Amino acid sequence: STPKPSSAASDVYKRQGKRVPFIVLGGILGGLLWIPALFISSASQLILIVAIQAFLASMAIPALTALIGDLIPVMRRGGVMASVNLWTTIGSLSATLFSGALITLLMGDTRGALNIPFIIAAICGVLSSLTILTVKDKAIPNRRARVFSGVIHIYRQLHAFPNFTRFCLANAVFGFSMSLIWPLISVTLVDVLGASYFEIGLISVLSGISMTIFQHWAGRAIDRVGRKPFLLLFRFGLIIVPLVYAFTPSIHYVWLLSIYLGFLQAYGLTALLTYLLDISPEEQRSGFVGFYNMVMGTALFLGSLIGGYLTDFLLGYLGLALALQIVYIISAIGRGVGAAFFLSLKERYEFPSSLKAEVRDRFTGYIRNLVKRRRK
């Protein structure tokens, strides 16, 4: 059976209106903002452009996520989200390889090497947003809504959705601990490991290839087994990341970690978004997704900020290597605490299989095929 939200909660976001206009407007404006990037002359200007793009994305992403939830049946959400992630990864990987090749060819013209990707990014951003116009939207009556009153109303209604509340808390704790090391990774790669541009770029390439390979199985497995097993796999599996960066003697271990991360992200990111759609009430889906993004954005911002300042503080007393290792270990412990919160989550729907049964069936099928080949 599917639990229904309370009647009071059900009234909140019937005022949202259609979702497609928000997606298209946010995407077009975000794409066009790459044009001013052609004329930037300082890092502060680039930060300002990226900040504005993030603001526009915050308008489009909740609406896009909610639209997927509106249009896709529950038992196919994993497959659809996996497909979306797959093509996103392929696009990102292709862009990374193209930009790297372009910069290599135009080493003498740094400005020209950067301008071409910016122009292409602007064109692709606008065109991809316009394709959303072909999607048939789901109308929601009474479009008049006040943004801040809507957010406050969702906050007041959280007691009616305990699973959503636990999900936000678990991700906030984990996200804060995860982002502690974000300012440190580039320092480790460049100053500790002495990695070259090519070696650093290869990290993203290997992760993208790995994620692309495993994405095909991810959606099907999540729709058959459920979301929680893969959420646990994802979060507990990420505990090892800061430990590798803390003690790795070579960039080669980071490359292996990237392949491992691609596997985790293929299953974990799909399960994360699918579970969010499951536990968000249909009439308020955009609002709840937006609220979740607000919570996560705050946690990630604070984690990155505190991680950077904490490292700078320890640097004055302990030296670079030890200061980095301490913050990495703190991040690993925090990730373990955050991952433990995911144990309290509950599935909203029943699923036809289990993770144990899927692994057993796949292993049995592999053995049968191997026997058949040997007999032939």
C-alpha cells in the first residue's frame, strides 16, 4: 500500500503550477551565463558567475526532479534515473576529453583554448533546455504561491513525513562530513603527490567510464531490490575515500579509487534520487525536493568552509601532510556516523526481489554460462 500525506500537507504545493517553464527558464539563463565568462579577468568574477548559475540551477533542478516523479511510474523510476545519469556522465566525460584535447592543442593560446568550451557550453545549455518544451507537463491548479511561506509550511509539516525528515538529517550529517575534504583534495594531488594536469584529468575520466559501465545494471537492480540497500552501499562505501587520500603514496591508488567511486555512484546516486522521489508527497514534490536541496547545500557549504579553515589552523602547528591527514580522518569518522543514520530509513514501497537473491541469481547465471562454454 502507498501511504498518503496528511490533508493539511496535501494543500501546500497545489499552488505550484506547471514545472516545465521553470526548467526551461533556469536552463536557458544558466547556459547564457557562460557568455560573460568569455570576458572575465579575475577569479572573483568567475566565482560570481558560478554563484549565479548555482542560483538558477536551484530553480530548475527541483522542478525537473518533480517532473520525472510525475511522469514515471514508481517501479520504473530507478531505470529512468539511471538512464538520465548515464547520459549525463557520457556528456560530461565527452566534454572533459574534448576540453583536455583542445587545451593541449592550443597550449600557446590559453585564452582561446578556454573560450571555445565556454561558447559550446552556452549553446548546449540553451538547446538542452529548449528540448524540455517537448515534454508534456502535468498541470497543478491554483498557481499563486509565496516562496518563503511555502518553505516555512514544509518545515512545519515535516512531522507528518518522518521518513523524509530522517533522510534529510542523514544526508546533512554525511554531506557535511563528506565536504570537509573538498578543499583538501586538490592540495593533496598537487602539493603532496605532485600530480600533473593529465594525471588529475584522468581521475575524472576513469570515474566517468566506470560509472557508465555500471549504470546499465544500476537502474534495473534498484527497481527490483529497492532503494535502501544501495543507499547503504553508497554511504558506507564512501567512508574509505578520505582514508585513501590521507595515506596514499602514489596517484595510482587515486586512479583505482576513481574506478571504485564510479561503481558506487552508478548505484548510489540513482538510488538517492529515486528514494527522494518515493518519499516526497506528490502534490508537494517540487517543494520537498527544493527543501532537501536547501538542506544539502547548507551542509555542503559549511563542511567545505570549516574543512578549509580547520586545515589552515592545523597547518601552522603540524605541517602540511599531518594537517591534511587529521582532517581526512575526521571526515572518515563523520561519514561513518552519517552512514549509520541511513539504517533507520524505511522503504515506501514493496519490491519483488532482494539484494541477496539478485546476487545469487547473477552468480548462478554466470556459473551456468561458464559451464556451457566449456562443454562446447
